[in-house]
Amino acid sequence: MAIPTETVYGLAANALNKIAVSEIFKIKNRPFFDPLIVHISGIDLVEQYAISFPEKAKKLAEKFWPGALTIILPKKDVIPDIVTSGLPFVALRVPKNKITLEILKSLDFPLAAPSANPFGYVSPTNAKHVAEQLGDKIPMIVDGGKCDIGVESTIVFFENENPPAVLRYGGIEIEEIENTIGKVKINISSGSKPQSPGMLDKHYSTTTPIKPLQNIDKASINKDKTGALVFGKYLNFLPHKNQIVLSSEFSLSVAASNLFEAMRDLDKMNFELIIYENFPNQGLGMAINDRLKRAGTS
């Protein structure tokens, strides 16, 4: 079934059941080398699924759970290898959504739940998005309205005594994390064998080619066949009807909450190209830039 969270909608199954988890990969057409996030109802359950829970990880969980933070820890054997793509670590999160938290509290197992969309496409931020692409493949969609944050969770990796590392920018800002536990490494890398979800080169993609504005020769584009994703005001060289302004108040939080829906809307408008502005590389702007960069990677 599909469940709402404050970040994006997830395609959920019993994380302790290998057969159920395999259905997630099948429905999404997701490669088995891309690990999943395991959703739990509270911090008290971490030690059921993780071998260790370092003090800094506890501090983050106490401050940001429920919330848009995923913590990767050494896993216990109860978590099947299919969930973690064979890696010895499990990604855990407590989502900040009343409906989904109640579901989790009613179950005696956690839920593995990647975004509820075909693999590689733009993540869903409302139930309609899920229904459009997976409605005929899943038995239930729990409608929790529009996601508040609209980009996936920030991922922090704890490996033995090594300093914690941020593997994905997301709904919790790096500054907030460092204010809680001190300096962290930034390892927003890509590759064919990712350590966590959302690290593949090409991800969150539209069907229409999407490129950053600074790589565009304005004179060479077909202005009637080009769409644009902009921060706070329209570009002056394209028709306004071809553009979506993510936040007229230049709010990064508003822009993030509108990002994936705007990408989907532009993708439906039969453009030859979508261009986008880079956002301020701070706070949620780092997460927005990361998603747009991966969407356009070829």
C-alpha cells in the first residue's frame, strides 16, 4: 500500500518479510542494489533493528524524530538483506505524519517504504500522483493530503567509530544537524552501488530532458517548446505560461514543498526541454539543487 509522510508518499510493505519487500522492487521496477528505508513508530524501537545506537545518533533522533531524518546504523539479522541490498547497515526513520504513525503503532513490524512511484521518476507528494502511476498495481492508497516538506529525508550514516556522514541532502538542514552533534562529513556521492537511497547519478527524473539555466544558449532554444522551473520570479525570455514559480516569496521551504509537483506538471506539457534555476546553496536549497541535478544527469 502507499502511505503519506511529511516528505513524499511511500510504497510500504512489511520490512521483515522478504517476499513482501520483493514486491516493492517489482512494482517500482527498482534495482535490487538500491537499499530501502525502514520506517518505525518511535526511537524506542531502534535497538530491535540496529546493533548499536551511538550517542550522537541518539541526539539526532531525540531532536528530529518524528521528522525528515534517516539514520543509518549497523543492522541486526532480523532485517533481511533484500532491504539493505546486502549491506550490513539499516536506514531507519520515524515519519512525521499522524496517519502513518498510527499505522506503524498498530503493527508489530516496521515498514520498508521507498517513494511510491516508478523507479527513477519524480517522487509523489500527493495521493493523486501515486494513483496516476501505481494505482493499478497496489491494493490501497492512504490519502493524507499534500506532503508538508516535499523532498525526501536527510540521511546521516553512522559507521562504528567513524565521524557521521551526510549521504543525502533533505528535509533537515545540515546546519541543524551540526548544531546538534557538531561537524559532519558530507559524502553526497553517486555510483552504481549506493550506500543509501537517493545516491544514484540519475534519479527523480522527468521524461522531458531537464537542464540547468547556466548550460543553456538562450538564442538556440525553441521558446514555445521550453518550460522553466524558477524560484521567485519569471524569466524574461520565456512566456509566463511556460514557467512555474516555486515560491513568489523566495521561500526555500515553500519551493521544496512544490518542487516535485511542479516537475510533474511541466513534464505533462509536451515541452522539448525543461530548464531550471539553481537555488541558493544553503538549507533546503541544497536538497532542491541535489534533486534537480540528479534529474538532469544523463
